[in-house]
Amino acid sequence: MTGCRLRRFVGHCRAVCLNRWAALNRWSVSLTTKMFVLVVIAVMPALAIQSYNEYDLRRSREDDIRNKTVQITKQFGAEMGEIKEGARQFLQVISQLPPISTLDMDGCARLLATLNARTPYYSVLGVADPSGRVRCTSRPSALSSVANFPFFKRAMAQTDLAVGNYWVDPVNGQKQIHFALRFSEEADGPISGVVFAGLDLTWLSEHLKERGLTPTQSILIADREGNIIARLPNPAALVGKNMRGGHAEIMDGNTAGWEESRGVDGVDRIFGYVPPALPPKDFFLSAGESKTAAFSSIDHVTRRGIFLVLTGLFLAIYAAWQGGRIFIKRPIQALLQVAVEWRNGNYAARSRVEKHLSEIGQLSLAFNDMAEAVATRHSAQLQAESRLLDLNVTLEDRVAERTRELVAANRAKSQFLANMSHELRTPMNGVVGMVELLLQTELQPNQKMFVEMAQRSAESMLGLIGGILDLSRIEAGKFTLECKKFDLRQVLDDVIYMQSSVANQKGLRLSLSVAPNLPTALVGDALRLSQIFNNLIGNAIKFTDTGTVTVHAALLEATADAAVVQFEVTDTGIGISPADQAIIFNAFTQADSSNTRRFSGSGLGLSICRDLCALMGGSIDVNSEPGVGSTFRFTARFIQQPEAIKPQVNRKSVTEVVEAPAASPDASPARTDSTTHKRRALVVEDNAINLMVAVGVLENLGWSVATATDGLEALAAHEKDRFDVIFMDCQMPAMDGFEATAEIRRREAAGAARTPIVALTASAYQNYRERCLQAGMDEFVPKPFTRLAIETALMAVSL
């Protein structure tokens, strides 16, 4: 059949070549074409015959090898099936013997030792009770319990013979694979135990050697996990290695087949295989044939054929080259010289080849005609380039105009965000401040509960507003981080201290652990680091009903001037499913999005944490199991300072803070002066409600307060009286806070006493804070402000 196909193929090639040659002779074609056709006619048949012959030989040889390897695999599969069946019958018989069925330890051990002496291919025989505890063995073994062994688990789950995985006895170093069978004293009674036998893998390899493999063939048997339990040749070096890595797909399949790959010994082979899902079950079987040995004779024939074809091709190319040099190259060089003249702009140059009937002569006439056409097109090209230049200028103008529009739009967006921050925070300041003042009055229990609920709602709304504005700034690329010195341990203590009251209210234990080598003197944005911690710890407390919330900090990487710190927040809460873990860092996305969800939230916190971590040169991820808890892990890069930073506030240890009872927000006493002098404050605020809130907070703190509604009134009050501190709103009619502050500082430069000025502003942006400090103000309090914010500001200006 192969010979017939080859003869038809050669005949077809010969007919095609003769037809093309006849066509070339009938028509006047170039000599170059004729020479190249001759080369093709001379080389193509030999090349085609050689290629087809190699292909046919290789295909036939591959089919033989595939069939042979599959047959060998099935043969060894039958051998392993017989070994399994023998083990099943053996274990079934001995499980019914009285010392074993009754778990008589002394009699059981003696019986197993006697049986093992008659079956040397088993390394050990043993019996285990239903809990997995080994009751007796035939020989000393490290097996005191097999509860966690795969063969025991499978035997307890099925009535048929169970096969384990590759195992090495640590006592004697014997490599084994276990067969196991459960048994009962009565037919339908409970499981009395499991009898097992460890097949000696050294014996198995020696046993397989007797099956007559050739030196170029290999056989491999592996357990379900891909651990090699028998391999010929070279079993000692390969038994125990795992080969699942590149063969997981075929091992998990349910069909036998073949593949070409590199074996575990590094030899390229053609393999036939049977997966564990097919009989004899529980084993992966593979037989291979070396490709090098299988195709050596074919490769020899191929090399000889390639040599002959290349020799013929070289001779043909040499003949074509000589003919082309004489009959084609010389005339064309003359035409090339004319083309060079045209390229240099000499369109008057003409070709003088006079053999008009030949192809080269016709080409010469075409060159002359082309010279006239090129001159015409050159003129048209200059005109087109001029028009293109005008279009480019117009396009550049349009691009510049569009760029200006985009810059203006971006500036408008930034101004809109700033205005929104001011307009939202101004009324919220009235709500939060009035509620806080109301909580400091005498209220009935139900009234106090209602006011506290309103306070929490207002704080939640404020957090949502801040989150949305932060997210907008991050997405717009307008968000920048501070770069200031801070004490990392102080930041961690502050975060734990602030969150401890909420944890104590839920009966949770909040703890902090810090690695000994963690540097504390760092440079970065401590405020945004605290924001990440407050969000993660707050979520951990919210989603944990009982147990603990643990914060851990450790040094991940350090250089001479930088440090990468890894932080972890771990809880024992409800956990997060794998599907939800993939989406919780998306903006406005929560793990529980149902209408009847138990926990509230905007879904912005984790998204902002992710973006802040990225800005800090780190990342954040989560590891969680539903019902067990979650661990949020994030990293941040800081600049490392060699000098230590002293803490600004002396505070109890973290352990004492965590275990201390939560303090009520209104339980702190009002700040009083040690002298009889009542300190005076000037509050400059154009909003009546915010003015009332500030006055109420300061009066509760024991201050005497004067007020002004714009910068001009503030200057008049400052000139008339002396104040210990001025709280200055930034945006006011007539004169804003920046102009008023500049005028006060100018007066002070002339000799007046310096008065601390604290900015009150509804803009919480960092650049706005810097603007206030640059204008001469001493501290910054964003709206809505609380009593604690006012107290903190007074402490910051040493009052």
C-alpha cells in the first residue's frame, strides 16, 4: 500500500514539472526564470521522496511502538492486579483467624510473625483497631498508629481491599506500600479493626525484572499521588520520587493511552499508560520505549538522504549562479547605474541597452519611461508635503486646545471635591457638635440612648463622606502621603488604645505583638497607617462575636535607609468565603450584599486600604476560612531613621490598655487651669450652629469665650482684648481666616505677644492643612470637630 502511494505521488510531481516546463517553452519568459525552474525540477522530486519516505517510516514505527507499549502496560497491569487479588485473599483469610478477629495482642503478634515468615514479600503484617491504634505487628515497626495513613482511611470507608501510598519505615528504612482490609466479628456487625500488609517495594522491583524487558524499554508503577513504587531500569535511584508534576492530567483521567515525553530518568520516550481509575485500579502504570533507540535506523537513512539532496541542491545552485552572472548580472548592472543617477536627482540619465526584444531590453525601456513619471510625481509629492505640513500644524493646535480643556476639567473636578468636602462637613459639624453637647447634659436613660444612636449615625455618615472623598482623590491621582518622622510603636499603641473600648464592650480580647527587631524611628505617613489599622481592626471587632483580635508587626525587609514592615490583623470571627475574598477589595463591594445582611457598611474601607498600601509601596491580602476567622496581612515601606524618637505621651502598656474597662466618652473631666485665672478664647466662625458648638465645648472645658463672625471682627477683637488662643475658620465673608491670620502675625512681628491660632475648616485634605500651617496657624482641626479634637488641639499648642 505504501509503495503504491509513493509511486502515485512521484508520478504526479513529474507530470506537474513537465507541464510547467512546456508552458515556459511556449511563452517568451526570462532566462532567469528558466534557470530557477530547472533548479526546482532537479531538487523537488528528490526532496519530496526523501521527506515522504521518512514520514512513512516514522509513522509506521511509531504505531508499532505505541501498540507495544500499551500492550506491555496492560501486561504489567494484570501482574499488579494479581498481586492485589493475592493480598485481598490473604488479608481476608487471616482477618477471620481468632487471635486477629478478637484482637488478642499476644496471639495476634505470634500468628502474624509466623505468617510473615512464609510471605517474605511483605515487609510487615499488622492489625489496627477502629481508632487506628496498632494492636500488633509481625515485626518491630514505627507504626504505633495508622489513623492518619491513607490506606487506613480508605479501608474504613470501603468494604473492598484498600491500597495506600508510598511509605518508608523510619526504623529499618524499608520502602513499602500497604494493602488493608477491614473486618468484623459478625457479618453485619460493627467494624472490629483493619488488617494490613506492607508490600516490600524492593521485592516488587526484583519481581518485575523477571518479565523480560529489553534494555531500551522501561516500566514505571506509581501510587495515586504519583510516588514511584517500582521502576525498571534503575529502581534504586527512582523509587520514591514523585512524577505527578507533569502528568497530573493523565493520572486523573479515566482512559488509557500514550504520550511522548521525557521520562523521570531524563530519556525521551514513547509511553503507554493506564491511569489509577482503570483496572487494576489504585496504580498508575506506564511502559516506555526510548525514541533514540527506536528511530536510530530511520535517522541513519534520513541523514544519508539529506546529504544526497543537499549535494544535488548545491550543484544546481552553482549552475544557476554561473548562468545568472553571465546572462543576467552584467546587463542589470548597467541598468543599476542608471537607477543610481536617478536617485541622485539626475532624471536626464537614460539606459543604453539596445536588446529591446529581451527582458532586459524591455526593462531598459521601462526605466526610461519611469524617469519621466518620477519627475512628475516628485513635483506632486512636494505639493502634498506642503499640504501635510499645514495639516500637522492644525492638528497640533487642536491637541493643545484639547489638552487645555482636559487640564481645566481636572482643575474643576478638584475644586468640586474641595467644595463638596466643605459643604458636607460644615452641616455635619453642627450635627456632631450639638449631639456631643447634648450628651453632656442631664438626660433620661431613653433620651441618652436616642442621642447616642444619633451620634453613632452621624459618625458613620462622616466616615462615609470621608471614604468617598478619599476614594475620589485616589482615583484622580490627587492623593499624596505625608513624609514625617514618627514612632511606629507609639502609633500601634495609640491604635490599640482607641479600639480597646469597643473590643471590651463586646467582651473581646484585643492584643498586640511586635517583633523584637522591628525599628521604631521611621519616616512616613503615620495618619494613613493608623487609618488602615482602624479600618481592619474595626472590621475584625465588628465581625467577631467571641474570641480574640490580634495585631502583629514584624520586619520583612531592611536596608541601610529603608524598612519594609509586615502587619497582620487576625480575628476569630465569621470568616470570608473564597469567592468573596476575590471581591472584598473592590470599591462599594461587600462579602454580604443581601438585603437582610447582618452587618452594615459602605464597602469603601478595604478598597481605600488597598490603595493606601499601594501608595506606601506595599500590598494587602487576606487569608480566611468561614467559621474559623480571618487574617488580613499588609506591607508598607518606610524610610528608616537612625535616631530614636521619644514618645509624645506616656501611656500604660498595651496589655494594660486592652484589659482595662472601656471609658465612657463623657467620663473625662473638663480641663481646668491650676491658677484662678480663667483662660480666654476667641472663636471666629461665620456659621451660627458651628459657632454655638465651639463655644459650648470650650465653655464646658472651663474657658471664657468671645466670638466673631468674620476676619474683620476677629482683628477688632484681637486689638481690643488679649486671648490665650484663637479658633479661626478659614472660609468667611468680608475677610477669610488666612488674611486675618496674616494680619495678626504682622501685628505680632511689630512687638505684640504671639497668640496660638487653631484652624477650623471643613476641608480635610492634607494640602489644605499644609496651607493653614504655612499661613501662620499653629494647629488644624477639621470639621466636624468633637470635644476630644478641641482638647487635642489645645494640648498641641501647650494649653
